[in-house]
Amino acid sequence: QLQLQESGPGLVKPSETLSLTCTVSGGSISSSSYYWGWIRQPPGKGLEWIGSIYYSGSTYYNPSLKSRVTISVDTSKNQFSLKLSSVTAADTAVYYCAGSTVPWAFDIWGQGTMVTVSS
Amino acid sequence: QSALTQPPSASGSPGQSVTISCTGTSSDVGGYNYVSWYQQHPGKAPKLMIYEVSKRPSGVPDRFSGSKSGNTASLTVSGLQAEDEADYYCSSYAGSNNRRVFGTGTKVTVL
């Protein structure tokens, strides 16, 4: 079955770019049966949708983050990635990558990776 | 986009039922039958419990059920068990640009 695993730096300096990768196993990232997304959760707080990417390459972002977010796919590595620019302490959170095999919901989740923004 | 509104907490004794509400607007919950519910235990990733308002993924017990009326969706957990103690989040498709929005979260305590 599909499995997801996030990877990337756990510490990012303010004003720099946060970069995370999600490796997909057990299925093809370019399959039309799936789409992918990133969700984050600040410590002690709720979930926030960051954005999604479809097999076609179409991307959709949270309007509140849109100017700073880029989600892309690398089909050769079966990975998709998140870049969040100009980070501040408010971007400190657990970042989850997720996949969807059912309509309009994320049923496959990575374990999450904690990213701290600090100098 | 504003988060969907959930009560901060809910509780029930083992065997009882608990219902969690999720209130949005006609632009999200009320406008589409694309409400989902997630269960999250401390330190763990969320787990999908309900999608498309009332459908259960394979493996989710039928003690979990979902419904919707107008701009408010609900998750009911029947026959509460100790392992149901967790945080629960609703989510909805929010229209243009395939936006998604999550709820504020509800902590369910099994007394």
C-alpha cells in the first residue's frame, strides 16, 4: 500500500527558505488515481492546509501562504516537494505530506517532520 | 480563509455516544458534500475517519458516522471506547482553486 515519508532540515533560519521532500512508495506519484498535499500543525495548535498538487501538475495553495509556497513533483524520484520562502517563527510546525486515494480527503499520511524556524 | 468552527472539547463515558459539530459557511461545508473527519492521537499523524460527509474508509469501525445539515457537519462516535480518546478535526473542500479548510479541532475525552 501507499506509504509516505517526509525528509528535510529540522532547523531553518528566519528569512530563509524551508524545503521538504516527501518520498512515495507503494505506488506511482504520477498516477491519475492520486493527488498529493502538504499540511502543517504548529505546536499545540490545529491543522492547516498548505497546498495540493495533482497528477497533471496543477497546484493549488492556501491563499494565506500562496505568495511564499511552491509545491512540485519529481516523477523520476517518485517524490513531491514543498518550498516555503521568507520563513518566520510563525512557520514553526510539524509538516505532514499526505496523499489522497479517495475523493477530496487525505487518507494516506506521512509521519510528519518538525521544522523549527530560529536563528 | 477562516477555519471551520468546532467545540474545543467533548466527553462521554465508555459505551456512550458523543457528537462533534463542525460549522462553516455556504462556501465550504454548506456548498459541497466533501466534508472529512480526522482522528489524531498525541504525537501521531492524523487518520482519516470519514470522507464525503458520511463514507468510512476501509478499516474504520462503523461506530464512527458522519452527517451534514446546512452549513454544519457532525461526527458521531457511538459505543465510546478508551482508544477513541483523541483530537478530531473536520475538513471541507472550499471551492475555487480547490481550497481546503480544516476545523479548529475537538479534544474527545473518554471519562
